[in-house]
Amino acid sequence: MSHISQPGSPSKRSIEDSAHEDLTPKPLRNKRPKSLRSESSCSLPASQSQYYTSTKSGQSSPLRDLNTLEHDENGLKPRDLSTFHPQPPSLEALLERIDVFAYAEGILPLASQAMLEMLDAEEYWDMKWARLGPRSNKHYSPDRDALGCTPMPDAVRQIVSQAAECSENNHPEVNWNISVHSRVLDMAFEPSGSRPGLIGSMGSSTASIISEYHRSISRTKRVDFCIYIDPKKDPSYGEAESDLDVLSKILLCGVINHTDFFPLRNRPIALSIETKKPGDAWDKAKLQLGTWDAARWAFLRHLVETYKAHKARIRDQNPCPMQMDITKLPDFLPGIIIQGHDWNLVITTQQAGRTMLWQRVLMGSTQSTKG
């Protein structure tokens, strides 16, 4: 895989449910809560949550929900990434790098070229692109190892094979997550023989949004995976670990994210991933990831405000108990929507309180060993 090198167990649903429903698992809701405060044990002034339904069964239509959110000054507005101008320099740099990898340039370490060119042509017919002599040189780079471990050919071929199985036999979303997507993430963040590091991934299909950070539609919008940062895994980030501990004591629910999902309580979310089967409605994925990120932006605004207030209270203390400087929001939040084989980058930004979801850039695919 050229671009990305086990999640937690999926929520318990019956086999029949899994076969007929590919939405990210969510609990049943008996009653609509009267207010956001009634859904959460945390205390923070919050607006009433609005709920919209479009069918007699009470199930929301993604298009209707997206339309409602577009008219909410604090809602969600999808846009095409090609119209995003001017872009912040940090986003331009990210897109340029993804563009290089999308053409499979420098996806293999130069030191592996001799080994790959010796692979049996008949057995490894699907790796021909890596052993065409000078014509394959663009795929190799002396700097590739700096990006992390490169998976072995057999591991890549196994994922491609599993992806083909899921596609050809119309497997449900949960099978794609278990057999394909989680394996790609494992290869990226926990390659064989290595221990978990600073950055990791986990399944998050049961992670709920803290209600005070969520103002529209339903707090049950979830995503399938989260990429997180765990400072405890890297001694050089000792100060960050201490700062997160201080923040967790003054933030909602004692966690440093917009979800109270216990495994992520002290691990900041870096990137969120929503998955769908091939051909599944893109609108559903946009709504789920967009709503999730809108709550994440609300959390980040609260984080900045809380940090500033905390810093003002302890300004006369010496030394300051926190080393990090949280004074402004990031330029954008990256996200990934996986639709079958295809891994698509999406971006969310803030515009006068509204979350803009910019779609999409194809980063890679499990349809071939080249990615």
C-alpha cells in the first residue's frame, strides 16, 4: 500500500442486522431528550439540540439533514475542494505531498529495489510495476524509510486479495472494516514486530459525541476509526503528557476530546475515518464525518477558551504548570472517507462558526498492490 502502512471490536449486532445494515452502529433511542444537558452528566451552557426526521419511521434522510445543516449558522456546508481558494500554506503542502504519492512516486525504499526485482515473475505478477528496471525508478526513494516501515509484498497482496473478496461477494461494511481497513491501519501504525508508538489507530464505531459540543441533528453520528496521539508512548513528549493531564481536569467530562469514549480519554484525536461499502451513498458518509468534525471544532474552540482562562488564573504563578501554548485553532482538520477500495481525503474548516467540509482527493486504493 503506498499511502497508509485492530480496531476495537465492532458493536454487537445480530448477524441479520449486519447483513442488512451498513451504517456505523448506533444505539436505539427511545425518547428525544428535552435538552443537550439532559443527555450528559457534564455541565456547560449549551444550546438546545434540534432533531429532524423525514420518514414515518423516524429515520433521518442524509440529504434532508445536510440541507437543514446548511441553513444553520453553526451547521455544516459541503463544498468541492477544487473551489477552496486561497488555501492555507499547510493545506497546500499536504495536498502537494498526497499528489506525489497518488502517482506512486517514492512509495518504496531504494534499498528494496534489488529484492523486489528478484521476485518470481509468475507468482508476483501483480507486482510487475515494481520490477521494470529503469522504468520503475520513480517508485523508489532513499527517503522512504523516514515515513515509517514499508510493508512486505506478501502482506500487501493479502490485503488486496481480501479487498477483492469483500467487493466481489458484496460483504457488509463491518467485514470491510475487519478484513481490509483495519489491516491497512495496522500496517501503517503497528507494523509486524513493532510496539505501539506515538501515533496509533483504533475502532471508534461506538464513540458518542459529548452533547454540549453538538448542536444539530443527532448526537449519535459516529465514525468508524480514529487516528490518535499518545504522548505516553514517546519519552520526548513528556511535557505534552503532563499538559494533557492538567487540561483533562478542567475540560468537560475529564477528557481531551469531543467524545467521552474511554479509550480516547487522554489521547487527542488527530484524524477521523468514516467507511462505507462500494457504491454506498456518499451523502451518508459526509453527514457522519461532517457532524463528527463539527463537534470536534466546537471542542477545539472550548479548549482554546478554557486554556486562555486557565492561563489568566495562574499568570502570577511561577513556573507555569503548562508548557504548551494553545492560542488559536488549526487551519483545517483532515479526515478520510473510505468507500470500498477508495481512500478519500476530506478537509473541514471553520467559517464564521459554520463547519465547511471540503471534498475530496483520492489518496489510494486497495484495488492494486501499487495502492
